[in-house]
Amino acid sequence: MSTLVTGIGELVTNDPALGPGPLGIVTGAALVVDGGRVVWVGPAAAAPAADDRVDLDGRAVLPGFVDSHTHLVFAGDRSAEFEARMSGVPYDGGGITSTVAATRAADDDLLRSRLRAVVAEMRAQGTTTVEVKSGYGLSVAEEARALRIAREVTGETTFLGAHVVPPEFAGRVEEYVALVTGPMLAACAPFARWVDVFCEPASPHAFDGEASRAVLEAGRAAGLGLRVHGNQLGPGPGVRLAVELGAASVDHCTYLADADVDALAAGATVATLLPGVEFSTRSPYPDARRLLDAGVTVALATDCNPGTCFSSSMPLCVALAVREMRMTPAEAVWAATAGGAAALHREDVGQLRVGARADLSVLDAPSYRHLAYRPGVPLVRSLPPGDRSSASGVIGLTLER
Ligand code: NIG
Ligand code: FE
């Protein structure tokens, strides 16, 4: 059954062939959706007939946000750590082990219901594709469990056994890396698309360049794509390692040397910026302008996790990117949609052109600019029940229910 979505005041397609700018804007637009895919896009006046019709009354529509970096399988609470940080205690990754203890103690149903609750928050804020990492289990069985549960909500799952060295391996980093690259990877690879590592010599808990390389190379040999947490807490080898190994994305990028920017500009690795982390840790924001001006592909993601940023809001990331990192509203919206898709090597999401998934974010606003202009306002509109039933099964979502 086809549905005509019309009355779109401003449509962000992210396809420059369809309209001006990198956002490929079409004003007074319509699109036709069939079988969860976009089958027609253009001016409303030229739209073909369809079986069903939804009129958006001048609202803006953009591709659903692609949140390419989250850690959502966890239990416990770290709000006291956040409170301490707000009065000056710096973040060094040490709090991760408290989440590991709480997560190991939780049963599957608790982890599943907390995961689903955050995913529901994301959907309500316009996110239609989400990547989810493991990394709070840190044993063979616990990492595999986290990925199995993450797989219930998304195909974009990432094995992050190399998040920190767990307490039972204190002082035995090499043995832990052998576990991660051996039995843990073997148990986790069937449930993962990606492998990631917290490459951060500035943290006493994370991994140096050599250990990170071992993790990434083992992941690649097991058929996984590569992602890296790099240069979050200080300068380090993460960014250049990610580019050298052809990682899809290197995330954080807060402390960059000229050589890091040059490597990113010459390579194919996306730089994923996570401004909610700097907001929630009182850290300096990454220099997005330096990356954009060098021609680097930039994505925005939430990094939603209990330690450095417990926000599920891509609109917040867009607003922070504009206000604090001097990205234009158009650059920020592109980075939160097409940029996230590039960071996940996805061509079916992050844009609204014929053949793409019909993952639409409808704003209760006339323009995408309102995402930055009206920070904190819940602009993503849920279709009213009548519209929702007529559109259900038509406006597709990568997230499963
Ligand atoms: O991306 N930096 C490493 N990992 C997460 C934080 C995890 C935590 O503190 O629980 C991040 O910021
Ligand atoms: Fe992270």
C-alpha cells in the first residue's frame, strides 16, 4: 500500500540532486512511501496519487537521525559521579567499572527493559537508526549477552570488550587483550557488525595504541568493521590508527594534532563528534570548524551512556554543535543524519531519495533550523493516533519495536 505524505513545508533530502545545498532542500514538497521505502520525492503539486494520504500542514521533514554511537546495555546509576564532576572532579573512565558491576548483577529482563526505554526516548526525538555497543560486561559471557540483547533492537551492534581493563585483570593488560582478541571476540562476533576500542593512553583504565591495534586487527580478521574511541581525554594515537586501519569512524576527536586532521582529511574515516559528552563532563568541545574546513566528513552522535553523557537526544547534539562548536544549522543537521549514515557505511538511511528507507522525522516547525533555534523544545512530532494507524507499516523505522 502506498502513502502520499504531502504538505511538507521544507523537506531535507540530503541529496544535492534534489535541491539546493548539501541538505538538498525541497520546499512545498511531498513524498510517496511504499513498502517502507521512498518511491517518489518532489514538489507537492507534481505528486502522483497513492492509496493513502497524510498532510503535514507545512511542517518540516528530515531523514530520521542516525545515532551512530551509543552504549545502552547497562544497569546502575552514576548520577552522583555526574554531580561530583559538575563541582570539578575530572572524568578519567574510572567510573565505568561501577556500571560493569551493576550490569553483571542485572538479569536479562532488566537490561532489556532499560535498553528499550532509552530506545523509546530516542524514537520520540526523531532517531530512526541507532548503533549500540557492548562494553559493560567485560567477560566472555557478559559481552556476548550484551550484544545478544542489543541485537534485539538494532543490526548496528558493536563489540567493545576493550572498553576498560576490568578489575579482575588489574595490572594484567596483556592477558586481558588476549582474552578480548581470542575467546571473547569469538563469542561476540556472531552478534556484532563492528568492533571498537577505547584507545586512550591518557586514561589509566583504557588502552594504548599497541593494544588498540591488536584489538582492531583481530576484529577485522573476524569479519567486523572498525570503529575507535580516540583522542577524547588527551592527545593520542587513536585518530591516526583509525585512519591507517580504514576504520569507518573515529569518535570523540576532542584533542587533535595537525597530523590527526591531515590524516582524517586524506583518509576515508568519518570523525564523529559527541558534544553531549563535553556538555556533561565540562570538557572543551572538539574543534569542528577545523575538521570541516579541512574537508573531513563529520558526524554527530549522542554517545548515550551512564558515564559521560546520559542523553538520548540528537536534537540536543544539533543545538550544541551549532552553539558551542560553530557548525552551521545545515552542517549540524547533515552530520546528525547523512553523517551518521556515513559513519555506519549505510546508504539506505540518512537521506530521503527514491530507494531510501522511509525513515522520516517530522518537526512541529517550518524549518530544520528550529532544531538549533529552539533548544530543549520537543519539536519531533508524533503523528496523532489517526495518522499513525494510517501510516503504520508505511513510515518505516530501522529500530524494532
Ligand atoms: O564514550 N570513553 C569511553 N566510553 C564512554 C563512557 C563510558 C562510561 O563512562 O560509562 C564514552 O565516553
Ligand atoms: Fe562512547
